[in-house]
Amino acid sequence: MLVQGTPTRTIWPVLDQGPRRVAIIDQTRLPHEFVTRELADLADAAEAIAVMRVRGAPLIGATAAYGLALAADRDASDSALAGAANRLIATRPTAVNLRWAVERLLARLDDLPEGRRPEAAWAEAAALCAEDVAQNRAIGAHGLALIRAAGGGRAEPVNILTHCNAGWLATVDWGTALAPIFAAREAGVAVHVWVDETRPRNQGASLTAWELNQAGIPHTVIADNAGGHLMRQGRVDLCIVGTDRTAANGDVANKIGTYLKALAARDNGVPFYVAAPGPSIDFTLADGTAIPIEERDADEVAYIAGLADDGRLLSVRLPPLGSPCANPAFDVTPARLVSGLITERGVCAANREALAHLYPERT
């Protein structure tokens, strides 16, 4: 997608001189600073995932793949790769793409001699990224049909509510939940996006709003608790969110607060769709009760970062000293509240039979 008019991806290899590196957009600096950062080794890749310099299930997987390639450049033995894989997988427990990407690379390297493993690892990581872009573009095409239907042929913009950031910053390019919105823009379909701020890290107010600004797409940032009110007023035509892991029965784990949006949508007859690329679907889990929910640092709730009027970036504390904070990073939305899953293979019902039909090779 575009950054100040320049086509840009979230992650790319740096192969021009010296040891191979991987470049990323440091998302902890957005929206007020656009900064890229180079990852030189496994430790850099693991740190970038853990502190959310990169985030979003697909991008976490891509970063882990390149992290394993960086590790292979240093030591491609079985024991070293196994250790690197375990270190990467431990960084974020909820997003299934992380383990999927690491296991995919390990399987690719398993039968190769050590000397051939580094080149194969870099090639496989690049292939994984290319597939991510193609999958997300397809999600955009399938989701565009839903946006057109929600508009009903009227001239007014289709109002779409989204939660957290599931745009191109959460993937290699295009995004998942925002891919249909970008596709609508390309197709000349008028849209307006309600952007949940998405506490506590404010990925909506910072990242989604930044992406939509770059693309010139009309949007309005709202407090997390405003969504139900807007739905009751008839000002939301449909909701589209992403997913960090979807169980075999269609239960969806996404950023904390998604469940409440789904409940409000159901109560107000607003369609609630989840953009779910194949690698985010975990067929090993029967339902969402088995999805591990990451508990992040309480300081993410206690402190908030922002740009002061004098241009300084500040972090300030919100609750009083001595008040403990809890920070579950995700919640699970039951399949019964999901109108449909938008996958790269088409839109399907959120249930075991529909998913098995779309992905027969994985069931």
C-alpha cells in the first residue's frame, strides 16, 4: 500500500551488502513518526514480535519466518534451528500464524543438508510473504461484494465499523479486514469507516487511522464504547474485523473488545464479518475455549502515549498509583455471532462444515 504516495510493504529483505538483514516498519512509532528498522539476527526478530514493533497475526508469521532465516545464517544445525523456533514461538501465544510459519520453514529445511538450509530458508520466507499478499488481495475481492451488497446500490457511502488494526500494517500488504475497504476504494465504491480507538494500545486510533489517511479514505475515530450507540442509530451498515486465531468451529479470537462489538451488532441486526486468511484458521482446536489468551504487561493499560502540542512524544499514567491493572489482549467471539468468514477462498458460514468444505486438505 502507499506511504506518502510510495508503494510500501511492512517487511522486506535487505540483501545489498554485508550480512543479510530484514527491514520492518517500527509500528511502535506510528502514527506520529514513520521509522524503519533493520533486524540483524534472531534476537532482533524475537524482540520486534514481543514488543509489537510488528503485530497482526500474518505479519507476526512473516517476521518469524525471516527470523528463522536469520538464525539459519548463523547456525543451520538441527539443534540451533529447534532452539530458534522455540524462542520465536514463545514471543506471542495467541496468533496461530506464528507457529504455522515457523513449522512451515522447519519442514522445508528438515531434509536438506546444513549448507543448503540458509538459502532455502530465505526463499521460503519470501514465498510465504508473497502468498500472504495474494491471500489478502483475494480477501479484498470477496469482501468487496459484501460492501456492495450492504450499500444496496445507494449513492451514500457504506458505513463500516472495524476494531483494532487489521489493515496492511498487520500483514505483508493489503491487510485482512481493511482489504475489502481498499478494494472498494479502487473500485470507486464510496465508504466511510468508523475506527474504534481500540484500547489499551490504540491500534485503531493510531494505525488504522494512519492507513486510511494515507489512502485518502473517509473515516472517523471513535471511542471503543461508541459502536453500540452508532449501531442503534442505524449509522453502521456492517462490521468487518480481523482474527488472530479462528477455531475449527468458527469461534474467533481477536483483539480485546471484539466480542462486545459482535454482541451489539447481533442486537441491532448489523452484519458482523471476520476476515480470516487460511493460515489464521486452526483446525487443531475444536472450539474457541482452547485458544490461549495472551495477558500482556499491565503498563499498557496504565500508561498512554501521544503527541503533545509542542511536538514531544509523551507517555502519561492514567490510573492512580497503587491501582492494579489487568491486560487480557484478546477475547473470543462465538461463531453464532459471526455472520460469515471472509477467506481467500470465498465467504463462508462460521461453522465446522463450511470451513471443512473450503479447506478439505486440512481436515
